Amino acid sequence: MDINGKNIRLLTEDLDGDANNVIWTNDSKSLYFAYDERGVRKIGQVTIKGKFNEVIKGLGGTTVGRPYLSGGFHAINNTIAFTYGLPNRPANIAVVNEGQAKVLTALNEDLLEHKKLGLVNEIVYNSSFDGQEIQGWYITPPDFDPSKKYPLILEIHGGPHLAYGPYFSAEMQIMAAAGYVVFYDNYRGSLSYGEDFALLLQYKYSSSEDFADHMSGIDAMIDLGFVDAENLFIAGGSAGGIATAYAVGLTDRFNAAVAAKPVINWLSKPLTADSMVSQIYHQFPGPPWEHLEHYWKRSPLSLMGNVTTPTMLLTGEDDRRTPISETEQFYQALRLRGVDSAMVRLPDTSHGIAGRPSRLISKVDHILAWFERYRTDKDKTN
């Protein structure tokens, strides 16, 4: 728009997503911005007349724990500096000038160059719920042999309006190094696939619909021939923890589950968490006292009578987003049901469990220790 606030023009009308980090070019004739597309963060450029082009892709690598879409950039004098992420490395600094990219740093080579990491592979499949195309990735263990059968961990991202991508993940690489194929998907509701896809979970998270996305992905992984269908595991944090707790109420296919910082009872959570206002009016049709059945149907606790899967709960005691009272409810219910269960309470820890390296390591160690108890394959480690 003009500096007086008039003459507003929409430049990226065809962009089905969010434009972020907007920066003018030196000549003031176009703008750079970041946007996400199918699990990849990119830099675009649009002129003030609306002509668009992709400048570079591959921003990422700044969420070291899990492979969330991440990364940023800055531009000056027609040179763009950005955080460059790869499947096998956290972010480095790269620059692009006139379409040519150059990586300037190698910040983690001393730590990772001598390590053999798991390989990140893409998989695309259709959900059994409605045929919706779902994109995912899987990490194979180091020294992977496709003629062998490996246990599989499904790891579900939070949000649910976030997204994973083909980026480095310390947590998932540790899991792969322990001998697991690690599968993660951008289920319905994830970002970077357009508004319609993101709104497929409007007023229905968690549900049998996103559950079908996950289970269809597991079946697609089994069809590849190297996944042991008798050794399936599930984990996730925040919205992924909700999906994990919901899943074990719908299926007994998993040997064990770890729900990190989950919501268990939507009747209690919105009125005890720090996200109550935005959540009630954006993810629900109204407050809980007006939509009791809706809130209860979305609660993993409503499926408690079906749960037989050994389940660990892992939450920070200072979590205000998904209060530990939610974890306590599910743990008590699991014990009353006689289901093998454990509750890990992390002191002095908020919603970002992996905010410290020691917490990240503790989180993954607890998950793997729990899963090792319930592996039935002959090659199980002691």
C-alpha cells in the first residue's frame, strides 16, 4: 500500500499459505519473503506488479530436536543469507547471489562427520479415510539392510497446525541408531499444503480421521517390505501426544506408546491451560458448557475403556500449555484399567521439554527404554 495507507494491492494472491519475513529489495521494486510448500521452507520474490519467482529452497535445521519446518533469512545488497538445513545436519549459514548458493559454515562436522546417520526417505500415500494424499518421511537405521525386518516408531508432530520436513532430527536419529525405522507424516491439518488441507481437522482434532492418516502410513511402510508388523510403536508430543493417546483407544496394533505432554480431557484442559481463549474460539465451536458432547468425543479419555497398550506419559511439571493434571488423569485411568503404564514428571520443565540438551536426551532415553520392554523381535537389544 502507499505510505498514506491507501491503494492496497495483494501481490501473492495465488500463494496458498503464509508469507513471512518480508524484506524489500534494494531497488524497492520487489520483496523477498519466506513461505512453506510440502514440508520445505523456501524464499520467494514478488515484484510490486505481482510477478513471483522462487529464489531458493532448503531453509531449515534450526529445530534440532525434531524435524519441524524452520529457518530464516536476511537480504541486503542483492545477497541473501539464510539458514540452510539438510537431512543429516543442523543449520549452516549459506548465501545466495544471482541464483547461486554457497554454504559458508560447517558448524557440526566435528560432531557428526565421523557418525553414520540414518537416511531420510520420502513416502507419499493415500489415507484410508477419504483417499487424501499424505506426505511423510522415514529414517532407516545406520547399516540398514532392506532384506531384514525392523521395528517401526511412528512419531507424530505437534500443533496440529505445524509440519515436519526432510530435516535433521537429533531425537529421531537416536531412535534410528537404536535399530528402529522412524516414520513421521504431515497428516491432515498440517501446514505447507494449503488452507483446505490445514482445515480438514477444523473442530475435530483428535479424531478417527487423522488416526486413519497415521495408520495408512504405517500400512504403506509395511508394504515396503522391511518393517516388522509385529513390532510397531507410537510416540508424539503436545498435539502428537494427544494423537498418541487417542490412537491407543482406537487400536491395539502398537506394542507400546509414549504420549509426551498430551491433552487427555478436553473438558478440563481449556480451562486450566494458558491457551484457553485462542483454543476455545478457534479449535472448538464454542465453550465446553455449550458443547459437552463435542469436547468429550475429542478427548482420549472417552476411549479409555478400549486401551490395552502399555503407555508411558512424559510431561514437564511446569507445563502451562498441556498441564500435568492432564497426564495425571490418564495415568490414574491406566492404573485403574490395569494397563502397564508409567508417568515421567520432569521437574522445572515447561512445554518445551527438549529446551535443554539434557532434557532432550532424557526424553529419548525414556522413550527407547519403554519401547525396548515391549519389543518381541529376536534381535531385541538388552
